[in-house]
Amino acid sequence: MDLAPRHISIEADERPEGKPWLWVGSAFLLTLCVLPVVALLLAAFPVRPLSKLRDPMVLSALRLSVTTSLTSTLLCVAMGLPVAYLLARHRFAGKVVLDTVLDLPMALPPVVAGVALLLAFGRAGIVGKHLDALGVRIPFTAAAVVMAQTFMAAPFFVRSARAGFEAVPLRLEHAAMTLGAGRWRVFWTVCVPLASPALLAGVVLAWARALGEFGATMMFAGNLPGVTQTLPLAVMSAMETNLDTAVSISVLSLLLAFGALVGTRLLVTQWR
Amino acid sequence: MALDVCIGLHRGAFSLQAELQVAAGEIMVLIGPSAAGKTTLLKAIAGLAKPQAGFVRIGGQAAFDAKRGIDVAPWRRRVGMVFQESALFPHLSVRANVMFGLRGVPNASARAAEWLAAVGVAELADRMPRELSGGQQQRVALARAAARDADVLLLDEPFGSLDPLTRRSVRWELRRFAQQAAQTSGRALLLVSHDYLDALTLGDRIAVLEDGRITQVGKREELLRQPRTQFLADLAGHNVLEGMLEPARANSNLREVRVGPLMLQVAEAGDEPPGPVFVAFHPHEVSLLKARSLVSPRNQFPAVVRELVPLRDRLRVYLDAGVPIMADIVREAAADLDLRDGAPVVAAIKATAIEVYR
């Protein structure tokens, strides 16, 4: 008659303790991910290369990277919020198409994305030639950097935000409406606060992607020091002349990314 | 304000064709089996579901009218709703939840406190919803819906997800709340339930919704006297008697209700003030004995058999115990007891089997 509880306790004892091959697999992946980071830090350890951070080329790349990546993250949020909500809450014709198209930048090689951007907004591009006639030139400007970054980073924000909105129970929106809140107020006072951990995660992912963007920027914006040369491009240029500079920029990027991840994690845990 | 609904709503194989009027200040209980369309009907009234045909009028004003192309947004309808599952905003405190619907209302904070007190959770105002029990959350949801000056209040089984024991204890409060909410500025109040006792105890009138159709509307007594469907017949198969709740006695959890010549001991009246009440119990809760027994239930009284009606698997015995009482027994028991018209028996019922309501 007390079979049931005993049965449950057996189940509890059988919780996986970790099969050896699971650990082996994990160890390989961990080595692959951690070793290069350690190597990078070791290379930077004699502090000497860090002095290269005062190099004007490094400073301008840093400034450009920070401003463009923040701008493109803002654009991702501004344009991504309505799209994410639309995908999470509404059924409409062509939803699958929109969904797939939005994921495309994640699967596309960034260099190809850069070529595509050129064909659209370049001086001879389908939109670009009309802009050119108006005197507006996008390629090889900071605006092109922002566009390339936004193109590559937006799906990361939209994915995360959509999942966040989907997790908000519909009845909470309904309840808010019966309490006199219109769609705008429901969105900002119910949906956004409740989805905020996912939104924040999306912001960080998008920002990290924008910060690391290389291929599309290279093709669409070029590698002009002081104008379109972001940190990743500066690393590549530096590799050809001065390894120390390349290492110091890399460490800087690593710290930026790591700081963002830790900061977000702290914020989210505090929230809960 | 009065509510006047006549809608047709079709979604796949499901079809809802309902017509319903609730007067200002009236409490109507909408009862019916699950999946009959009760929640959908409420959503259509609140504007959260869109019917294909018909109208919804609140205080004579069209909130929805298919012919005239009127479909007022939910946030402009002045219809309050309490949902089956907790729909409190998890990121807002209890007080902020209630005040969500009071934007731009002067003395919003005082009004929120007033309604939180009315549902007995005044001291929880600064808590977060996740710190509350299921019952407390739904009380807050009631306060939140009522604090707003809505013209119509819709309650969708507000305590349906609670365990039966808790449900019993909140039924009294729900009735008091419903009366207060309905009387405040003459709101129409529509309460959904699938529980017959809610219907019997809470509403001025009862509407029965079965399979997307309103099958019967009327006062409790009318419905019980002439049930038109099987669902209602089951509902009507309950003993419902008028009585008088006696004052509570010290050192006893049991209360007494005088019903005609009988004095019934009941377990479910708490510390309600004495006065006129109804008692209800199912016929299968009544057992029949040849003579008084020392070990059997607290309530035992002599009765005379008036009629025997065979049901599918059992026998319904109509008794006269000074008041009419129905008992369901198995056929074998009928033979053992030698039941005939006019035979004397002892009827017995446990104190815990009797529901009491006002």
C-alpha cells in the first residue's frame, strides 16, 4: 500500500549522476572554447602590448565600435520590438515567410550579406542609385557600418524578444484591457516589463553580434581608419604590421564582451 | 447598468447562440457543463472575443452590433472581468494591481484599499502576487475588477481552481462581495459556474448554458421545479430547504438550523450570524434506517415514505419528515427496509454533508 512513495524514492535515486562520456564530450568543448581565451590573456599578460591601446588608430576604432554598435542595437530594438510582438501574438498570411526571412542573416555568411547590402544600397544598387541621385551615399560611411551591424544583429534580438512575449500569458493582456488599458498601455506596462529578462538578453546578444561584426562591414563599409574601421577590422589590419596591437585590441574586445555578459546576468538575477 | 446580450459566435465546430438579459443591480449565475461556451460568452461581452452576429448592449448603449458595424474596444466598454486562473500582474504589488484600473481616478489609493478590505485582504496590499495563496490572489482579482467603476462585472468561476474545502469557505464571502458589487452603482453581475451550489446560493436568477445554447433562465425555485434538461434535472435533484440558523454555541464547531419541525446540525456555517438560511444536501447523502442508531450520523429523524421512484441504478424515496426530503438508496436496501408507501423509517444525514447558504 505504500508502493507509491517507495517508487518515487527509487526514481529520485536514479537521477543521472553523469555518464563518463558526457563529461568527456563536455571537456573537449570546454577546452576548445577556453584554451584560446587563456592563450589570448597569456599573450597580453606582459602588459607591454596593452600600451598599444593608446595608439590613435586603436582609440578611433574603439570609439567607432562603441558608437556604431550601440546605435545599431538601438535600431534593432526599435524595429525589432513591433516585429517580435507581431510574431508572438498574431496569426497572419505569410507569417512563416517573415519568420524565415528574419532568420536568414543568422545563416548567411556575413561577407555575402555585405555583397547583398552593396547591391541594394551601393552606388549602383537598386535603391542606392536613386539615393545617389539625391546626393545620399551610404557605402563606405559610418552609416554603412551601422546598417551592416543592424542587418546581422537584428535576428538575435527579434528571436529573444519574441520568445519573451510568447511567455506572457494572454489573459494578463486581456485583464489589462478590461481594466481600461488600450493596446499601447498594455504593451508598455504589461508585456514589456514581463518580457524584460528576454528583451535584455536579446539586447546583449544583438549588441555582441554588432560589436563583433566583420564580414558584412568589410564588404559594405570598407576598412577606412577613423571612418569605418571598427575594432574587429582594426585587429585584422594590425595583424599585418604589429601583433602586439592586434593582441591588445583583442583583449579589449574580450573584456567588453565579458563585462556585458556578467553585467546582464547580475541585472537579471537582481530583477527576480 | 442593465446588460442585454444576443450573439452568435462560431469557431470551427463550436457554435454559441446565446440571448441573455441581466438587470441593473442583479446577480445572475450562468451555469452549465464544461465546454458549454460560458467563458466564450463572457469574453464576447467584454470584447475579448468577436461574435459574427447579434449585439451586446450595456445600459442601452451598443458595445457590439454586427448589423451596425459597432465593436467598442474592450478598454472602452466598462466591463470588469475576473478570470478563472489568476490574472494578477506578477510584476506589480497587490495595491498596484488594484490601482492599475484606477488611472486618473481621484482617491485611487483609498478606493483600492476599500475594496481590498471588502474582500478581506487589506493587510496584503504591499505583497507581490507570487507571495499569495490561490484564494488570496482571486480575492485581489475581485477587488481589482470591482474597484473600477465598471457597469457590468463578469466573474468566470473565480474560485473554480481552488480545492473544494477552500471553495466552501469562500462561497459566503463571494455572495457578500457579489451583493456589494452589484449594489454599488447598480452594476449587472454575471457569475459563471459549473457548480450547482454556486447557482443555488449566489444568484438572483440562474441561466443555464448547454452546448452553446441558453436552455433555461429563471429564478431558482422555477428552475428547480421544472427542469427542462438532464443537466438541470440533476441540479434539481437536490434537497433544498428553508431554515433558520440558530446562534452559535460556545465550545462547539457545529451549528444548528431549524428546518420545519427538524433541528439539523451542520458543520459548514462557521461564525455566520443567525438568521434565515437555506440548507442543501444531495439525496444520496441521506441514508434510511429501521430505527435510531447510536453509531450513525448526528442528524436522525423519523419520516414517512410517500413515494418510491426507480432511477437507473437506484431508488429515489420521497419522504415526509414534516418537510419534504428525497433520499437515494440502492434497491437491495429498499427490500431490507421493507419500504412501502406510508412505511415509517428513520432518515439520517451527516452534519458535514449539509451545505448552508443565505
